[in-house]
Amino acid sequence: MCRQLLAAFFYIENVVKYKMEGGMTLEKVVLVRYAEIGLKGRNRGYFESKLIENIRKIVKPPEINKRYGRIVIRLKEQLFEEIEDKLKYVFGIQNYSFAYAVVHDIEKIKKAAFELMKLNLKQQKTFKVETKRSFKQFPMKSQEMSAYIGAYLLEQFPQLKVDVHNPEITVGIEIKEKEVFVFIDKKKLYGGLPVGVSGKALLLLSGGIDSPVAGWYMLKRGVNIETISFLSPPFTTEKSVKKILDLANILANYVPDSLRAWIVPFTEIQQYIKNNVPDRYSLIVQRRSMMRIANKLAAKIKAKALITGENVGQVASQTLTNLHSIENVSKLPVLRPLIGFDKTEIVNKSKEIGTYEISILPYIDSCVAFAPKNPATSSSINKLEVIESKLKKLSTLEETVFEKIKKYVIGRNV
């Protein structure tokens, strides 16, 4: 009885407050939800704060608030379409809804549900109302609220029928302590973790299809990235540089600040290897040299891992023995997010994120420029170390090339 009286008092108090303030209009908001972040226990606050920070930097909303389990973007005068177009670049968001935020007042909730239904209803014939009441002092329970608003909408839209199992349109109501959110359906995004919560890694970005997709997947896991690319001037031209930077620019959309792209002029080393290494092993030795240079850069930028787009069995250098031979020279872990993907899966993802059309442009990178005719599909570390022990100038050339690296800064804060 006491709880009912308290609930009734709270309800009346809010209605009075609403009337005293002259009535709150239906406030337009974007209701952002996350999934994996909610499982982070004591670290949850850190992940939530990072997600909010990334939304601020990428979406640049007029105002943003945190509610338990939700992030609320206040649209103010900004158009929903402007916000929506940028949300897809924020990893960590599981889904979102355009919503109305109202006070704890039944009439306002009804009005919000009516306006949203009128805005979204097209050819749909079935609907349901789904309520979550995390604020238990609100006088109506979840099922009561769903039934009440559902009955009201049936009166307003007689062409509709209720289908609680497989509705064509769902009206959602979330009752929080400070306000009530009313929305229709949820738009799914990529989920994952906010970029930056998992540290930094260096992506070996070629001009091919695979490596940009690998970088995308690691960004999705919360890893901030910088990129390193190897080109072979004059065999590769400025168009090859532009191709690399265009790929980096797409990845930079997902980075809250800016992305640094490093390009290595690798020609001297490739020519030296080509002239002094058996042709079938030249590609593996080149890749080992790239790994050493990438490790040096990673140490400089404080990256904790390397990322490649390698995939088991896709090309000669990506057999298990060759992958092991290449990775052997790295002091850092080598992350290969595409290692078990089919090529079709990689291509489809590259088309989805917008890198495919750039990757297939006919401007070669260093791997193509000095590719052997019959590369070895199997190698041993001992044999490669013997070969490299005879390359007296290799270490010096790697130092020389490292000093010639060019840095490009890409992104929204440039």
C-alpha cells in the first residue's frame, strides 16, 4: 500500500511539475545502445566513457547524456540524418533508435507513440508495444503500459492488428529515472569496442583488398591503428601513394582523432635482395625485412602489435611454414584477423566498407614490383638465417630506409 501511495505521489508530482513548467514538447533524441561494453564489470565505466568520447569526436552532437545502459544524443536543432550518417563510424554501438524523450506523463507518452507511428507507418499491418521499466517507482508496470499504449494505438490506427510474436513494427518504451524514451524499432550497427580501449597496433597496409579489411576488424575490437606501407619508386608511382592514402582515409573515418600513415621507400632493399638471394626465397626475405622495419616503427610510436591481412593458403608467402618464417623476426605479436576467412568474405566486407574499388585500382605496391616467378611455398628459419647472414649490407640498408620514411596525417582533426 505504501509503495502504491509513493508511486501515485511521484506520478502526480511529475504531472504538476510538467504543468508548472508550461509543458515539455516532444524532444527529439537518438537512443544509443551497446552490448559487449555492458559485460565489462568494474571496467564498464571506462568503456562507456570512451564510447561517449568517441561519439563526441566523430558525430559531434550538440549534447550527449548517459543513462544506465544507454547513451542519449540530444538533437537540439541538428537533423537526425546528419547524426545518423556518422554513427556507423563509431565502434561500440550495437544499435540505436530515433526517439522522443518525455517526462513521466502518460499523455505525453501516448502523444510520442502516436507521432512516431504516424511518422513510420507505411504498409505495415501488425505491431506490438514493448516496455522496459527500469525506474520501478513509475506507477504502471511494463505489461500494463504496453497494453495501455497498444489499445490507444489500435483506436488511432484501426488498420493495424497486434502481433506480439512477429510484428512488422515495434513501439518501444523505456522508462528511466529522469525521463521516458519512446521509439520505433532499432537500427543495427557493428558493435565491437570503442576505438582506443585496446591499445595501439601498426597495420601493414598494402594496396590490396585484404589489409584494409584487417585494419577495419582490429578497429572494431577497440585497437587504435597507424599504418605502414612499402612502395618501390620509381616502379611505383605517385598514384600508388594516393591509393594507399585513400585506403588509409577510409579507415580514418573510424578513428576518433587522426590516423598517421607511414610510407617506406623500399626499392633499395628489394634490389639488393633480388641481386643476392635465390629468386624463390626473395619474397620471404623481403617480408622478413618489412617485419624488422615495422618493428622499429612500432617501437617509435609505442604500438604493441603488428596487423597484417594475411590469410592461410591464399598466396605462396601465406602457407603456414612461410608465415612462421616471416613472423620469426618480429619482436611483437602479429595479429591476423583474416587468417581463416574465405576470399569471398573478405571481398564482400571490402565492398561494404568502401575499400574495394580503391584496392582494385591498377597501381602496384612493392610486393608486386619485385615478385619472384616461382616463390617458395615452404621455407625453414634456419635456411633463411643462413641466406641473410650473407647479406652484409641488409641491416645498414634497413636503417637507411627507416630514416627515409614519410609520414602523412589523415583524419577529422588534421
